[in-house]
Amino acid sequence: MNGLLTILMLTFFVVMHEAGHYFAARFSKVAVSEFFVGFGPKIFSFKKNGTEYGLKGIPFGGYVKIPGMDESEATKDYAEDELFHTSRWTTKLFIASAGIIVNFITAWIILFSIFIFNGVTQPTLQIDTIGQSVNNEKLSPSEFAGLKPGDTITQFNGLNVESWEDLVKNIEINPNKEVSIKYIRNGGVYLTTTVLESRNINGNNLGYLGVSPVIEQQNVGIINSAIFSTKLEYEMTLAAVDGIFTLLSPENIRTLLGTYSGQDIPDESRPLSPIGLAQAGSQIADNGYVNLFSLLAFVNVFLAVFNAIPLIPLDGGRVLLSLIEGITGKKIPDKNLYPIAALVIIVFVFIGITAFYLDITQPINL
């Protein structure tokens, strides 16, 4: 059921993206010839005000067709001022970027709703669990210090700690060093010492105490929800950009080619088809719907960033061409871009087919 919900929401987000283009074109008096949900064989359609609306058999997304998006297509049924390629560069920029903007706005609304209705989870300075040694010692540093679940740390090495982040920062900069810890237990204040262990993370030696925090749910107001949503969407955008660069890198393309020689493809290298997203959504929802809707927010951010890639036939390519036209006053003929568009389509078709194949033969396991 959660997998089906993920598919339906994905389709809805793609349709919302296309609706952004549709309403931007209508607002700009540019014609829209088709607006369909899904792809493949037509199930039904109707025509109103010059636009054919309908549903197609494969319910993965949808599309809007705007006459004149390609200068070579036949547009004899439309007036010159209704076509995309004869519009002002500002109009083209508005229409091309509208879908991207809609996905960013949708992601922000989802995140804002999560923060408003669910609040935020924050680690406290109260100890939840005691960890084991990472250096194969009999006792971990926290056990040697005599710390127990329920203790609240107030000072570390003589410095007051105001948050879990403060504590972690001070722990990590003191590998293999003796430190003092002040804590509260049952209303009493105690002081203890221990020697931190060292663990290597990404080539850095970081201190290790061996405690995990009690997590508290905290309500946040409208202003903080807006701030948290904006900050998290920014972080998601950076993650999406990094993920797309990784996905489209020559090294990763070579890795994906190994799919067809029977190689196992690492999760961090593989793209996800709608089937894979349904699998991921189903697994993530088992840990709560907040996690599922966080995934859906990231899907919107990823759709926005992916479509913003400045290559034809993606929206970002149209945005770039509009900006070039606005800056130079000259339009780049579509026929000059056909080789680039063909290469982009080939790469994306390969990635799409590979994603479907992997999601069927090697289902993702989070």
C-alpha cells in the first residue's frame, strides 16, 4: 500500500511540474495543445479551449505539449504570437522555469507541514545508551567513567556544554586524551574522568566516548518551521546536485554498464525507477510516515534539480537558451542543438532502462 502511495504521489508531483508549464503558458497567452496524465496508449481525452486533456495507460507522470517548443514542428493551426519560439525571451524563461519552481515550492510545503504538525526531534544531553569499545578494550570510555543511562552531562573537560552538538564537537577533538566529565544523576552532581578512544572516520582520527542521547520531540512555531524548511530544502538541493553529478559521471556510467554482464551494482551508484521509489517508499514508511513524506519532499527537489540541468531537451536547457537570447539578443537555432539533444536522450534512456532492470532484478534494500 505504501509503495502504491509513493507511485501515486510521484505521478502527482510530475503532473504538478507540468501544470507549472501549463499555467505559465496560459498566463503568457502561449498555446498549449496537449496536457496528459501518463504515457503510452490513450484511455480517454476531451478538448477545451484548444487544449486536449486526457489520461494515458502508463501512469508514471505526464506531459504538456506547447506548440513551437521545437521550431521545426508544424504549427499552422496557431497564430504566430501563440508559439513558444516566437515569444519574448522573458516569456520563454518564465514558461521553462515554471515546472522547476513548482517542484521546489511543493517540496517546501511538504517540509513545512512536517515541521508544523510533527515538530522536530532534538538530541538532549541525557544519556540513552552506553556504547561498547571501538578499540577492542574490555570497557568503553563511558563505561570506564561509570556513566549510566539517565545521566545528564553538563560539562566536558571543564567547559559547559549547551547541546548535544557541543558535546560531540568536544569529544571528537580529543582522541586518546584524558578528559573530565561532570554529570547529574538523580539530582546529584558528579565529576569523573576517562581516556577517550580514537576512531578513523573519512581519514580523520576522532575522539570516541561511547554514549547516545535521549531524543526529544519538540514543537516549533510557524517562523521556525519556515526557517527549518528552507534550510533543509537547501541541504536537499545540494545533495541532489551531488547525486546527479555522481550518477552522470563517466565512472558511474561504466559501473552501470556492468549491470548487463551480471555485476552487482552498489546502491550508491544506481538510479531508481518508479518501481524502485515504490520499494524505497514502502520500506521507509515502516519507520513512520514522516520519513515517507521527507522522501517525497526530496523527490520533488530531485525532480527540480534534474530538470534544471542546462541541456536540451530538459527545462534547464530552455532556461539557458532564454538567458542567452536575453543577453545577446540572438536565438540559437534548434537544429544546431539536435546532436546534443540526441546524446542527452540516449544517456537518459540508458539510465531509465537500467533503473527499471535493477529494480526488478536487484530490488533495493534500505
